[in-house]
Amino acid sequence: MELREIKEAIEKIDRASYPVYFDELLDLAQDIMLKEPLPPVAEEAPATPNTQIIEKFGVLGLRSAYELYTDNEFLLDIAASYPTAPEEQGGNRPILVDSPMRIADKFSDGYDLNTVRRVEQFGKRIIEESYSLLGDEADKNVELFKTGTEENERAAISWLTDKIKSLTETSSGEPAENGEYDYNPLRLSPKYIEALGVEKLPPTCLGVSIIASSFFEKAGADYLHAGVMKSGYESQKIATTHALLGLVERLEADPAMSDMVDRVLDKAREIYRDAVKNRGYHAAVYYKGHGDMWNIYDVNYDSIGGNSQTVSDAVEDVYKILDFHKHDAPSLEMSAHTDYVTIQSIVLRVLDAGPDTFGFTPGQIASVAKDIYNHVGPREELAKKVLDDYLVPMIKKLMKDDNFSRFKPIIKHFIYTDYGLELLLNATKLTIDRQVLHGEKDDELHERLASDREYSARRLEDIRHIPAYFAANVAMCELSEPVLWSAHHAAVEFGRPHSRVGFAVLNDVAVNYGSELTPSFWLNNWGSLVPTTEHLGREVHTDEERDRRHKMLMWHFSRSLNYIKNDAIIEKYLIDTKEKSPEED
Amino acid sequence: MAPRVDPVELAKILDDAGTSSRSRKKILKHNEAGDPPATRGHGAASEVRTDFGSF
């Protein structure tokens, strides 16, 4: 028997063993989570017109087909840039470039609806049993929520938030000593949390999302369980990285700025690495409330309610698709940008627009240089003068620019409020101290300016770049201490609650306690992007399975709607293993 | 890393709940090993803002 045949035989055994492996995992998960074991799912899932297609392509195939044209411009650019390869070239076709169903064909090989229905049943039961953690006043507040009035809904949600906070206030929400978050799957279990108390088993983020789900479930509300792919803060960090790269582009045109370019690049790398750091997955809930608005509900991140109409509409679009497939693909998940404009993204636009839009004229350079060279006394006074006399007028001019006028309400927060002006002053101080004077004291500065012509010329170059430095510093300062508003999540994947909770809990049990289920099981049956990296370390036995997984990884790379940490994990995996698609061998 | 839950107390609760011996063994073993950093599964609990300074 050849090696290939042996591998295929192993895969067949694996596939045949799925029911056994799945039963083992579900038994363990039930023991951990549920007070009573689940009854058997009595009936086979009824077929729908879509059943055959979904069984062939898997639930992630279905998702990729839906998201191909809604996901990102990058993907469409790729599609446009490749010629469609002849059919006879088979596997040599570039992936992701022709039809949605062709893409689906590449990384999935089935969908076991009956198994998915058992996961749904498991998730539903966890949600129901978690309701008891909300205590005696829960029923009263569920009834209050159900009245549907804005005031009552707000009161009920406020009660729910206080209640959940009381369950988690002793949790390890703060970073542990090693800077990481710790985790124990028992912290998901309503029965063990009740038995041991929240002091010993405070619910994790997934636990909190399940408890919150139990409230909306009881109220009969429309709600979705969500995986946070990119938080608001992570979005700000990425935008800051891009803004710093925008600054680099400006500086690179000036050969004298090479040292500064290196410094800016180092900072950009530091922020990017922090943004993509693996901090585990995070779960949240979105519910439809008063006025049919979809609201975020995330106690861990203090993000409660208050989505814009645009975000609410995006969630509603996703909800409709998930609802359409509730019988034939209940574990389908769909993602949406829930982003908003940040000051960091405006800074990026400012830097991209160039010095004609946000830069000093030669006359201003001379004038600012005179102010700086002649200044004696506290630097804060100097910073305030530069800000008031030069930078604020430039910002006001920006608001009249057609390309920036739509950001006027945001920009006004910075120049017409005390807290906004304080941030601008800090950014100006940083600019003068760090980027223009490089930490020189007044005495040293004046001495060198008088004696060193080359030094004077370099300072003049730095002064020329003050507007760009200042803009980048505004992005940096706002990143540390936001002056606008609390950041809601920027990209989220949504699933129907019973299925998503069931799979998320099973996944956490599998990665913590071990499971024999291979990556294909998860990728075929759970429409989330979580399992792609969660089960990446598992061995696959055949070229076909390896190929499917490779295509899946490449699909991830092409997406903007992805878990922010996944790209780094996948990249490291591909480098470490030197894994290539068999087509590339 | 220390176990999160007192193993004796947890074992009693597992027994009271009628947990199967196979699951009991896995749960106690995992608890004994302590809490790993949440680089897998769902673990992010909140975000702490960092001051990145300037460049």
C-alpha cells in the first residue's frame, strides 16, 4: 500500500469516527455545562431547496459566496487583476478570482446538518440554564423590557448591566501578573458558577455573553451572538499605524530625515504588534430594541447600546440572511463592519493630502523658527503659541476644505472643547520637544544654533515638518486617552445565538481539554472564522485536506473582515511549517 | 500555576453532580494544571489602553 493510500485510509477512518469523536466532546461539554443531559434530537433535518448545495460546499463556502461582494475592495481588485484561467488548468487557477461557488469548492467538503442541530440544542440549553444566574429580579426586568417602550427598555438594560457587573467584578478582567488573561472553561458553566460562587468562578467574556443572551432569549427578543473581530481600540491602533506610515511617506522625500523615518517606523511596528497581539477571542451580543434598532451589548468593554443607524442597518442585513438559512444552515455566520470615523483615520487623510493641504508656507516656516529660536522660558508657553498662532488656524482652514468638511463635527471636538485643546497642546509639546528640539534644553539649543550651521539647517527641516509631526502626535495622544467617545467594536461576525454559543463552548472545551475532531469538522460545520486558527496545530492526513485548509488560510489573508489577530497567527504558521498548497508543490 | 479551584471542593461538586468518571478526570486534571493564558478559546475580558508615547 502506498503512503497516499494509507493517508486516505486514515482520513476515511477519521471521517467515520467523527460521530464518536463528536459524541465524546459533547458528553464532556454537557458534563461541564448542563444540569441535565440533552434528549436525543428526534428527527432528521428536513431538506430545503438549498440543502444539497450547502452540504456540498459547507457552511464557510456559503459564507464566502455571500461575502465575496460585500467584504472588501481588495478582493474585488484581485478578481479584476487576474485573467480567468481556462477550465482545463484545473487546480492552477488563482483562488478567489472567479465565481463565489468556485471559491466555496476550494476549502470545504461537507455540512452535517444533524450534528449542527445537536450543537444548536446544546447552545440553547446553556443559554436557558444560565438565566438562573440573573437571580430573582430577572423576570420582572424581562417583563419591563418586553413592554417595548424606550424608557422601560433602558431601565431593564441598566438593571441587566449592573447585575452582570456584580457577577464579574471579581473576575480577572484586569491583566494577570504576566500580562495575559487566564482562562478556565468552568467559568462558562452556570451549574459550577452557582455551586462554587462567582468569586471562585467569575464568568469569562463568553460566559457573560451567554448570561446576557439568556435575558434576551427569555424576553423573546431578536438577538445575535457575536465574535468581535476588531475592537474599536484595535481599529484605532491600526489607523494610527497607517497614519505613521503616511508620515514616513512625507519624510522619505527628504534625505535628511532618514533617522526620523527609522524612529517613526519603529513606533509604527510597536503599535501594530500590539494591535495584532493574541489576546484570545471575545464574544458580545447584539439585540434589536426600541425603534427596531440593533444595539450592541458588551459589558466587558462597557459598550452598551448606541449604535448608529448605519451599523444597525448592517446588522439587520446580516440578520435577514441568517434567518433565511435558519433551517438549512443554522451555523452560518456573517460579518459586518461596524466601524466609525476616528481621529486617527482623519489624520491619515490629512497626511495623505500632503503639505499643500496641511503644511507651512515658507513664510510660516521662517516665522515659527524665529518664535522657537527666540523663546526663553517654559516650553508649554512656546507650544501654546505655536498651536494658537499656526496650527489651530490650519485646522480651521481644513474644515472649509471640501475633502474634510464632512469631518467638521469631529474636528470641532478638538478645537472648541477644553479637553480637545488640551490634547492638541500635548501633541504640540511632544512635537517641539521630541521631533524639533530633540530634548535639547534652551541653553544648549541657543549655543548650538549660534555655532553649528548644519545643526541650524536640520532644525529648520524639522520645523518645516511640524504640521505632519503634530498630526501624527494627535493620533498617538488620542490613542492613549480618547477625547471623542467610547469606541464600539469595528468589525464583528454574527451567528444565530443557539448555534454560535453551542459551537463556541464546544470549541473552548476542545482546545482546553483536547478532542480528536480534526480541523475539517470545524471548518465544514461552524461558519465562524474562529476555528481556522484554533485548530491550526492539528495534523491533517491527506493532500486534499491540507489543500482545503491552505485555501482557507489564503482566503483569510484576502479579507479585511477578519479577526485582527488571525493574520499574524496564520503567517507564523505558514512560515514555521513552510506549508504550501499541493498545487504549489 | 496554582489550580483555580480547590481540587477537593471541585471533586466533591463533580461527584454530587454525577459527572462521569471520564469527564471528572479531565476536568480535575485541567484544573490542577492551573489557568493557561487565554491565547486559545474565548478569554479577552476587557481592554486596557496603553500610552505608546511618541516617536
